[in-house]
Amino acid sequence: MINPSKKLGVIVGVDGSVSQVGMYSMSNDSQFLWYGDVLTGPKIGAYLTINQNDVKIIATVSSEKVIDQQNTVRSIEFDNRFHKDSINRVITLKTKGVIEEDVFQVTSQYVPMVGNEVTLTTKEELDLIFGLEPDEESIYMGKSLLEGQPINIPIDNFFASHIGVFGNTGSGKSNTLHKMYLQLFRSKFLNSILTHSQFFVIDFNGEYTAEDSFGIQFDKKQIFKINTRQGEGDKIPIKKEYLFNADILSILFDARAATQVPFLRKSIQLWNERNFNGTSISKFVVGTIKKILTSGDAAGSDAKDNWIAVAKKYIEDNSLFEPLSGLGYNSFTNAYTYSDEYTNVKEYINEKSSIEQYKLQYLRMDQIESGLASYFDSADEITKLKFHLEFQKVHQSSWKSTNIEHLNPLFNRIETAFTSLSKVIYVVESIDEVFKSVNIVSLVHANQEIKRLIPMLLGKMIYDEQKSKIAGRTVNQTKHLIIDEAHNILSSDYRNNGDDWQDYRLSVFEEIIKEGRKFGFYLTLASQRPADISATIMSQLHNYFIHRLVNEKDLKMLENTMPTLDRNSYLLIPSLGKGEAVVTGNAIPVPMFIKVEKEQTNRPQSDDVSLTELWGKSGNVVDG
């Protein structure tokens, strides 16, 4: 037997999707006990049902007021007091969708009509509103704020999308981000998830580095703790082609467009074409000094000394360079000269002539070439690239086509950048077996330069890998990139200030968010400042958890970029409590207010500090 519904009032006015209800009584109970169920009363945000034949139109309360019929006539006898028997209560409803044949759907097919009766929304109707499609797999996130209904998120429509989690510090944002994926990994699909998908977490504050984070054991998870201070942290594998890329290096080294960028492009093109080993690169760079010695006055006067200065960095026995350093230059013959130590005969290294073998022996060219080859073969990839760039600086500036003084500032920045890079990355040919199912990159101890570089390099690399494997094929594996505190790297302000580095990085992530979904690549962004994130990126998100936000710019960004966020939900965002959020998006039929259930043990390391507890401890002395 179906229980009757609690009748509250009747529609007395309709204006599009907004309607006014004349209430039968002044009943203002926040809850009603109705046939064993506790139902939410007609207060702001609550659901009510408009009955129209067999269709139930579901609406939420957006405002309420009273009208005193006795005081409607203006006169000098106007009595400002309300009178019990002359007050009518009027509430305003905003239509959300309809229930037809026991299915809830968002549609404009039915609209309220004057005379339709309004009733409390029953438990069965709430189940249909908050429920999912039959047999649709989901994860539990918490309960609805007003009704106490369990809120389940559909796995397919939610996780196969770009997700945004926003909220001020202390609002519960990090807990929600962690809870989402913790619940996903707790589902019955865990083994298949870890087989067919990879998850990469960019963690700026070190909140997700606990042993049990995300509920994944260490055989399926790895944590990269980046540390540029002591240099004792973990290193991230990066494919050669992403580090040895002229665009990335130009930005990393802050290269100037006029001379430094062309130098880098030419050098990297040669590097990628030749695929140097120790033998080939030492032959190449020794060829440079041979050409300098036989170029006469076509080569710069300091070209020889510049070459020697670079070579000495890579050969421990600097005495090898004494003959080369001792060469004199005869400006009349345009030739380098030396005196044979046995015959005291002056020898000439003639312009535009190959150097005879006995002169090469005197200059110890074979030993120098062998020493450079040995050093190169034993060096790591970053040092090899630095080796190449140093000799390219000499090579490209020796014949006056490039002024070496214009390149020297660049090499000061290269030195600094490579020092940081060598602490945090290592170069690999392939990343196919390098990463595990869940990979967490903690940047809490990284310097600003590395915080800017790593998310972009890692994001571009794993996106390109996914794209190349899936393009033109069925998606049989997915990748999920999760960025906490995303405003740190996705701010659009720098683009407007001419920051090439930020401009390149935004272009990378804008491509990912525009095109990634079709290749099975999904972004999850969490931020306390959504207004700082590029509007292009924000507008491409599909589903959201929105915690408390009070900044006007942040709220404006949400209003402008989230089509599924209605006005009433938007107005309530600044008053949300800790752990409370609005869930909205393509996977959610109507915006829902939820109290996200907090994990008692397995949660991010972001709890508020209890100062009284800290200060109440005795016997502990803080070093420092």
C-alpha cells in the first residue's frame, strides 16, 4: 500500500520555471514524521513535489515570505502588527526535473500550473532523485545535507571525465580529493583498475605521501619525494625526447629570442640528428679545434682559448693542453706556429691546409680526443647534453657568426638549471615499465623552478604516450593526472605578463583538457583559488565538488564556467561548513549538497593544528 503524501499548499503563480505556492497553513516545522519516515520541511533548499496528474514535478524551495491580508489596504489606520488569522505563507519553488513512471529526469517537458497541489517529497521520491540508473556502479561519498540521503557517485560518468575540486583552506577539499579515489580503489574493480589504468598525483604540499594513502599498497604504488635542498630525494624518469627538446630548454634556460634561442635550436637539432656517443662527439669537437687552427683570421682571436677552457673541464690531466695553449699566431702568414723542441725549427699550421700527423701528435690531439670520449661515455644524460652545449657555444661563436658574449649569460642559467635537474630527474629511453599503477610526486621540498618544470614535463610525457597508444584505436587503458593546488601551475596571470614558461605550460594543459578525454586521459584539479586557473581549463571540466568559497573572484569564475551550477546553489557556497560541498556536473542530474564522510585514519596529512594540544605538551624542546 502506498502511503498518501503530506499536502502543503497549491500553486498560485507561475513564471517560467519559478512558481509560487500558497501554503495551507503556517506550518514551519523543519522536519515532519510522516508514516515512519523523517522528511525535510519546506525550508530553503529542500525538495518539494508538485503533483500534475501522473507526473511529479520536483522543485526546490528558493525563497519564502508571508503576506498579511488584513494590512493590504493603505490607510492612516494601517496596523503594522501581524495577525494570526490573516497571515498567508508563500514560498517560491525552482523546478529541477520530473518523476515519470518511477524515473527521475531533468527535462522542460512539464511545467507547474496554477492549481497544482504541492506535497512533501517522500522517501521513495528522494531515492529516485539521488539514485542512479538501474545496475549503475557507484561509490559512496557521504549524505545529503538536508535530507540525510546517501550520495553515490556514478563511476563511469564521473571518473571518465575531467574533475574539479574547489574550496578555501580548511574547507575539506583535500579530504574530498583523497576520498574520491580511496572509494574508487575500495570498489570491486580494484584489480582491473590497477591493471588497465595509471594514476599520477602532483602533490605540492606532501599531503598524500603516507604509507596507506589512497589505500594502495607499495607493490602497486610509488612515491617520488623530490628534494632540491639536500639533493637526497627521489628522481623522476623522463624520456630523452622531452628533456632534449629545444622549446622546453629555451624556456627552462630563459633563452633570449634574438641569439640564444637560435643557438639552442641549432644545437639540439644537431644533438638529435647525430645521436652522439663518446667516439663520435669527441671526433666532432676535436674537429672544431682543428678547423679553428686552420681558419687563419677567419676564426676569432679567442676561439682557440675558448675551446681549451671548455675541454679542460672534462679532462683531468690538464698538462695535455700545454702544447695547444703554447701555440703562437703569425698575423703575416695567418698561421699558428710552434718550435720543434728537438730541431728548434719553427712549424706552421697553415691556413686552409690539413694538419700533418706529426703536428697532431705534438698537439696530443689523439690523447685529448680519447679523454673526451672516455668522459662522455661515463657521464649521465644531463651531463652529456651540457658537454655538447658547451662545445657548441665555442663551435658556433668561433667564426664570428654568433657573439660569444651574448651566449655567456645563457650558460650561467644553464649551469643553475642543470644542477637542479640532475637532483630530480634521470633520463630513460622508454617509460613503459617505469611507473606503477599509482604514482605520487611530492614537491613540498622542491624549489620554485622544479615545481614549475616537473608537472609540465610529466603531464606532457604521459599524455603523449597515451595519445600515441590510443589514437585511432579503442581505449583499452586510461591515465588519470591528479593535480592538487593546481593554481600553482595553471594560473593565467603569467600569460598576460609575457611569461613564456607559463604560456607553454598552459598550452600543454589546455590541449590535454580539450583533447584528452577522447584518448582516455583525464585530469582532476583541486584548488583553493579557482579564479587563478585559466578560464579555458576551468570551462572544460565536467564534474565538480565545490566546498566553501568566499572570494568574489572565485565565485564569479564558478558562475561563468559551470553551466550545471544553478543560482540557488551558487548563493549557498559561501555558507558551506567544513566537509560540506555542492556536487554538480554532467554525471549528476541536479546539484546536490553533500556532507563528505571523513575518513578517521586514512586521510591526507592536512588536518588543522591544535595549538592548545601542541603547547600543552611538556618536556619537549624544539631545536633551532
